[in-house]
Amino acid sequence: MNNTIPKDVLTFFKKLETNNNREWFNENKPEFKALEAQMKTIYNQLGAVMNTHDQIENIKIFRIYRDVRFSKNKSPYKTHFGGAFSRKKPELRGGYYLHIQPNNESFIATGFWQPSKEDLLRIRKEFEMDDSEIRAILNEETFKTTWGNFVGDELKTAPKGFNKEHAAIDLIRKKQFIFTKKYTDKAVLANDFLEDVNLAFKHVRPFFDYMSDVLTTNLNGESLL
């Protein structure tokens, strides 16, 4: 990949952090639109490279405008770029996310943010039946070095219908199955940043293959597609 993240992206958002109002943004909107166009190209280029080792069905770059209706923070604008990469449904599950924000707040994320009630139960039942395969994936050296452990919401105790003493209760009580990897501003602006992001996403594939298999079969291993 030839493109790098423009330094002006981080500079612009730093200025927006201290001038998060409509007057300032409207005055500087031409600069933002130019940066947004560059970033859309970068997200699409990354998606094309990811398509060499996965099947990306959709790329969504989120708008800068915040929905402040139910938020205590009434700032009208986000101070980051965010974009999601969806895998081909229904056979491929999971997704990827790239977040660019100054002050060393950039990160990538992958996994399952809001599994449906049905999917969550199916995953928990799989862990209850046999957690050896998922643990082998999570403990594989390259995977663990790249992504670490799950982050996200979990229950304090066992979900209804599950034994709180089960050996896999640490996995069963999770409500989300997310991994994140953080980046400094220096790393984001480096020439090999997008290659590193792509490689990290590539390393998550064993997890996605496993979860896709679980979510497209019943407990007997029979296909639901």
C-alpha cells in the first residue's frame, strides 16, 4: 500500500478538540472535506488489500457529526475518523474497525460488538460443550502477541441456564467478543502503518473461521445455511 495517513488529519482533529463548535467547523469545512476524501481513499485501499485474504462485503466510513440527543457531551463533532469493514454474510461472520484519533488514541478493533441474542446463546453453548478449540486459537503465540485477550462487556456471574462453576465460565459470561490494538501518533504516521493494520487483521482469521463455523451450524455441526 502506497498511501500513508496524512499528518494534517491529526493536526485538524487537535484543533477541532479545542474548537468543537459549528462556527469554527464551518469556517474550516473545506480542509475537512479534503482530508475526508483522502481518508476515504485510504480506507478503500485497505479494504482492497484485505480482500486478498478475506471477503469484505462493505466498507462504511462514519460521519463526523455526533448524535447528541441522548449524550451528556453536546459537542457536535467527533474528533476522529472511524471506518468499519464488514465480511460477506451470511457465511462469514465478524468485522473490522479502524479508528484514527490524535493524542495516541488511534486503534484497530475486530470481533463481535453486538451479537444477537441467538448468536450469543449459540456461542455460549459451544464454549460450554467444548472450549479447547477456542482456547487453542486465543493462546497461539502470533495471535496472542498481536491481539492479547478479549475486551468488552461481560456478566458478573453465569448467564441464565449455565453453571457458574463451569470450567469455561470466563468465556461463557462474556457479552462481547472484541480484540483491540492501540497505536501511537508516531506509529499511525509511519510508512508501514497500513501494512501493520492489514497484517493484524490477517492474524485474526483463525478466530473468525472458528466463529463463522459455530454460527452457521447447530450444536450437532449441521449447516444452517
